[in-house]
Amino acid sequence: MIRYAFKDRPIVVNNADKLDAQTIGEALDDIRKATGGINPEDVEKAARVQSHPLHPHFEWDNKKAAYAHRLSQARSLITSISSVEAEGDKEVSRPAYVSISDKGGRSYRHITEVMTNSRLQALALEQAKRDLEAFRKRYQQFASLFEPGLSEIIDKFSEKKDDRAA
């Protein structure tokens, strides 16, 4: 029997405090076995049944679900925009908005604000390091498929970020 555990990141679902990784993992595996694969549509369809173990972790109030979906669409719009600036004889494209977590919670800041504010730069660099570590953990199991030295490249990048923050 496979033992399931949650990844090291926040889980944004209903009743998150009542989640059990083993129950969720087994329910997802049952869906995979029944359908020959797994996709969000099959998971949502199975979870519609009130007795299904995944059911309590979905928002079934359509008004609340619609609002949450619109927030997701808003995030998608915010992150879809690039800021294009001339640098010398070429144009450089960067994300126009950067997601920053600080005392006030998570918000998006314009790239020009981040590039001119050392506190926001430090917060963005901290997030970049967390993202790199998450990338490493996610693909560590496939290390033999990647060019040798991927971990070393990530380590060097992280060290450069540390040097800049100091």
C-alpha cells in the first residue's frame, strides 16, 4: 500500500483543516484506476457524490464558487501581462506584476515598484529561492533525466541571490 502525504505548501480547499493525505491520495487513485488517468473534471465529477471522501473539500455553494473562480481569473489576468521596455537597441519583457507576500498578506506589485524598493526586492528574492527549492524537490526524482548539474545550477543561483540580499 502506498503511503500518501501532503506537499510542503498551503492547500486551498474547503475544510483544509480536516484533510487527510492518505484518504485523499487513495480517493484520487481510485478515480485514476476507474478512468485510466486523472484530471480535474473526473475528480470534480466523483466529488459531487455527497458520500465521496473528496466532497467536503469542494465549494458546492455556486455563488461562493463563482466568486472564487472570478478571483482565479483575476489572478490569471494579472499574471498574463508583461511590461516591455527598451534596453539599448532591444526590448526586454518582464512580468508587469510580481506576487509579494509580506505582513499585509499577498498582493501584486508593479515591477517598477519592486525594482526600485529594496524591501520588495528582498521579499521577491526570498520567494524566488522558495520557488527554486520547490522546483528542486518536484523534479529531484527525475534527476537522471536532466543534464548533470541541475542541482548545482540551482545552488549557484541561490547563492547569488543570498549575496545580493546581504
